[in-house]
Amino acid sequence: MAKLLMKGNEAIAEAAIRAGCRYFFGYPITPQNHIPEYMSKRMPQVGGTFLQAESEVSAINMVYGASGAGARVMTSSSGPGISLKQEGISYLVGAQLPCVIVNIMRGGPGLGSIQPSQGDYYQATRGGGHGDYRIPVFAPSSVGEAVTLTQKAFDIADKYRSPVIVLGDGMIGQMMEPVDLPDSTEINSVDKPWAAVGWDGARPRAIINSLYIDPSVLEQHNIMLQEKFAQIESAEIDYGAELVDDADLVIVAYGTVARIARSAIRMARAEGIKAGMIRPVTLWPFPSDPIAKAAETTKAFLTVEMSAGQMIDDVRLAVAGRKPVLFYGRTGGMVPAVRDVLHQIRIAAGAVDPRNPIEEAI
Amino acid sequence: MAVVFQKPKSLTDDILTYCPGCTHGIIHRLVAEAIDDLGVQDKTIGVAPVGCAVFAYNFFAVDMMQAAHGRAPAVATGIKRVHPDNVVFTYQGDGDLASIGMAEIMHAAGRGEKITTIFVNNAIYGMTGGQMAPTTLIGQVTTTSPYGRKEELCGKPIRMSELLAQMDGSTYVARVSVHDPKHVLDAKKAIRKAFETQLSGAGFSMVELLSTCPTNWGMTPSESLKWVASDMIPYYPLGVYKDSAKGAA
Ligand SMILES: Cc1ncc(C[n+]2csc(CCOP(=O)(O)OP(=O)(O)O)c2C)c(N)n1
Ligand code: SF4
């Protein structure tokens, strides 16, 4: 294992290749273009396939075909492109096909901006497409974590026969950090007896399908899917807890925002404000239990997001009204500054009057 | 006693769900016969559309995938890129292929994707109850063109074989019909030719089959067959539009 200085997007791409991904289908959109560009260079070197699709709609359906044919496969996009993939993602869930989908979030709605955002939290954690479903969502907050989570995403996808989303923001995608890249895993190490590879008559015919026209049969299919989701919820929650035990204020933040919050917490501690952080790594399944547990000891929560407030719903559900849950967010591609978060911490701790402008407070 | 009628091996025993007199059934049989004749049942992977043929995954005795509406060529692309030595085909209606799936089919052909598309053109949306398709003829009454399709509102019907033959990546494109026994034989040859094209490693191949929808055309099965000859074929001329082995037609 050698430490390499890599951009988040490129590290995600290389991590995928080293996880045995040999098929990538995508369509250009900022701020994730480094992923398809890197794949277009690397895939031919490792005997894989990179194909630039005619649209995100086609890309996700190529993923469906390749996954149904038994391959480890990935696509990546951002906001508008992820919206176009939603029908396909719903089909992938219905047909129980594993794959990894990277969303490097940008500001929305509409064409929005190309700057970092976390505005696709609802879309990612509530399924995003039509029908009753959830899919695992991994939110890295460093380039190194983007590598480990991308690799884990392939394993979880295969384990549960489900798409998995790696949800980064433009910042994670663009920033450079030193990373450890693990060696390549053996390709096709996962047995997929259900895949369509050509029927030899010796096994049941492979039928990759999400149509169950008889409602009672579809309900059974849905019950089976819900049981799978429950299994994922009980086994796959991942989060980080920092300085929570004695905290009067627990910040909940993920991705880039968690790094900013970490700096603000350190400064607040230096001022004598006991702040801590719970950092969800899996956004679904959401780490509700540690938040609920913290609600027994802390005085309040502060959710910080690059959105108008989406994850806060999950925090509130976990806190269940026992403690106040405050919010601070920036939108449109604006990234909260450390001092802004520190100011919010001071307000929450009652250390400053909320009407004070930040300049006076610092 | 000689066997004069035998179900192709590449069809399952499931009972077809098509309406009486619908020619989807004949087309299924022709596709299965071609797979049998070429001895490729064990390496064929089919892609079913959204449309009346959605249940094709129950009918073809090969590994099958069901695709989102119009996306079968993209799904087939994914399969073929993973299994280049397999035979991959899509089976699509005219709403699926010529309307919502226009981008996917054009780009699959444009890339010279080594897949075969079986395109069933019945000039209407069958499954959803007879709405207008991009292939609906001028003047044809459907549930969304109750006064007959008007050119000034909807333009003229799209001729997909002519369009796809233009793509450099297409190697075999033919339009056939199944409204009488002679044409059924021609259709069978064309389907076989399309699969052979794929097996030879050449590019994209498609057979467009003019097909009936007695239920939504509001005709008897025999009237429907006649209407194919009298109304569809004049607008959708039969023939080979591209055969790269021979040069463009
Ligand atoms: C995204 C989406 N839009 C619309 C539909 C509804 N739909 C189902 S089948 C169909 C039309 C099928 O017509 P065609 O492709 O001509 O096939 P046919 O039924 O005539 O064989 C439509 C619009 C759908 N399933 N998905
Ligand atoms: S609705 Fe039309 S196309 Fe569909 S099965 Fe019936 S006759 Fe055939």
C-alpha cells in the first residue's frame, strides 16, 4: 500500500477498479467529470469497458444490463443526471441488481450551480425513484474515506443485491488528499447464480425482472424487500462520534460539513463550550440509536448541512422531541465557513445573542 | 406420421398472453425458430420491453431481462459488453422503440452495438389501450387521436427502418410483414439473417415487423391482416434497407 496524493473523484474511480469494477457507464456533468475521464483512461488498461452513454437514462440502463449479466459495474453523476437515473434505480432495486452509483452533489434545484451541495439528501435516503424502497447511502468526508466507502459499496451491493449510493459533494470530489489505495481484489470473486449469462438448461432460467402483475405476488416481493432493508438497518449502520460523552451540544453533520464542524467544535471547546459531533457515515441506514442515546445526556443538537435542512428530519426523528434540534445550513453551492458554524455553536450554547452579527461575535 | 407442427425449443410452454389474432405470437415463434435453427439457445439473452410483449421473459426459453420503457437497447448494450460472445436481442414495440426509446435505439445503432432488435410496429400503443404512437398513420383513429391523426398537429409517422439504415453502425436493417404465409416466410429469413449478422461479429441489426392489433384497431383479426396490406405497407414499404454484407440497399 502506497500513499498517493489524489483528487476525490479520481480516488473513487481507482478504488472502484481495485474493487473489481470493470464496467463503467456515464455521461459528463460537473463536478464529477474526473470520474468518467479517469475511467476512460484506466478501464482499457485493465481490460475493462468504459462507455460514454448518450444520457444518464441510458447509462443507468446499461448498468442494469451489465449488472444483470453478472458484472461489477458503476456509474456516476451529479444532481440533474441523478434525477434522470431515478427510474432506472427503482428498476434496479425491484430486480435486485447490485451496482454502485456515485452522486457528487451540486447546488439545485434545476440546473442550479456547479458548486458543492448536500441538497440531494432526501432523494438519496428516501429511495429517490418510484415505489417503496431504500438503498444504502455512504457519505465520505475525506478522500481516504471515499476510497474505503467506494470499495465497501461494491461488497454491500453484492451482499444485498442492491444498488448502493456513494454520496459526495463537489468538495470531496475536487479536493486532493493523500490516500492509501488497497491492492486489487480478485475479480468475479462473487458467485451470482441468478445472473443472465446464457441458459444451459441445468439451472432455472435467469429472469431479471421487476414486474409482478398480480398484486398479491408483488406484495410478497415487497415484503421480502422490506425484510432485506430491515436487515441492512440492523447490520450496516456506520457513524463517527467525537467528544459526545460530555457534550452539552451535539452537532450532527456529514461529508465536507463534518470537517468544517470539527474545526468549529475544537475552537468552541477552547472557549469552554462543550460541543461534540455525531457524523453519519451511512445516511441510510441512519445512525438513529447513537443520536437517541446522546439525547439522554446532551442539552441540544445542532444539525449543519449544505441544504435548507433535510437530514434534520432524521435527527428530529431520533431525538423524538426530547431535546431541541437547531439548524444551520447554506444552500446553492455556498459552503459554511468554520466561523459561521462556531457562531451557531455559541448561539446554541447561549454564549451570544442570536441577533449579533458574526463579526461582533468572533 | 410426420411431425408437421412442433413448438420451437426456444419457446416455453407458457400460454401466450396476446389477444386473439394478434401477430405478436407469430413473431415470437419466428424469433424462437431462428434461435433454434442457429443452435444458439444456450447463449442467447433476450430483453423484453414495456408494452404488450413485456411478458416475453416468460415465453422465450432463454435467459431474459425486462427493461424500462424504451431502454431495452441500453440494457442490451450493458449485457453485450459483458458477454460479447453471447447473442443478445431486444424485442420492442413502436411506442417503446420509436417514441420514448428513440435515443437508445439510435445510439445503439450509432455505436454499431452488436445486438439484434426485433421491432414490432403495430402503429399503436397496444398495452395501454390504443393510444397514438409515432408510427400511427395519418387519419388513423386512436384513443388520443379521436379525430384521426393530423399531420399539422403530430407530423407524419416515423419510418424507423429508413432512419436506422442511415446509421453507419447498422449492418442489417429490414422491414417485413407477417400478414400472410408468404410474408411470414420472408420475415423468418430476415430474422435469421439479423441473428447471423450478429453472430458474424458485424454491427447493429434490426428487423421491423408490421404487426396487427385487432383489439385496439377495432377490427377482426382478418380485417386487421388486410389493413396491414392495404394501409400500412404503402406507407411502410417492405424490403432490406441495409445489408452491409451486400452494401447499402
Ligand atoms: C416511463 C413509462 N411511461 C409510460 C408507460 C406506460 N406504457 C406501458 S406500455 C406503453 C406503450 C406500449 O406500446 P408499444 O411499444 O407500441 O407496444 P405494444 O403494446 O403496442 O406492443 C406505455 C406508454 C410506462 N410503463 N413507463
Ligand atoms: S392489445 Fe393489441 S398488440 Fe397487445 S396483445 Fe392485444 S392485439 Fe396484440
